[in-house]
Amino acid sequence: MIPADDYRFLCGLLLAANGLSIREDKQYLIERRLSPVARSLGFADLTALVRALREKPDPDTARLVCEAMTTSESLFFRDGKPFDFLRDRILPELLATRRASRRLRF
């Protein structure tokens, strides 16, 4: 299990680097996603990776950590409800209020 101090450090790094807020009960997620990153970079374990990031922050290593922790879902329309709402409610209202100009700007 990742030491609490290392966990807090990684959470702070993720928040500062790309606004990713990790809850306290997500230690398993950090361990599962970052242990392979640590090994691929030649570190014995996650603790060694954190030690290296603390002692000599490397932007490339930090980027790999952030990439491993972000959801890599690329399906843009995976949640259809917002787009349905845009099509069925928002756009018709905007078109109705701008009927005279016949113009919408995004």
C-alpha cells in the first residue's frame, strides 16, 4: 500500500498539473495505474517514483504520471443526454430568439 505521504504528494501533483482531484479513498486507483508507470521508468516501486519526483522533478515523468491517471476515453458523444438537450431545447430557443438576425455564434 502506498504511504499516506506519497499519496498526498501525488494527489497534489495531479491537482496542480491538470486539475485532477483524487479522493482519499482512491489509493487503489493510484497504485493500479502508476505502478506500471514506475516499473516502465526503471523504478523499483511507486515509492521510488515519488521519491524521484520530489527530489528532482522531471516534467516528462510528471506528464506520464498525469496521463496514466486521466481517463483516456475518446468517445466524445458517450453521454448523449447533454447533446439531446442542446438539440431539443437550447438550440430551438436560441433560434427562436434570434429569428430576425438568423444568426448564431459559438
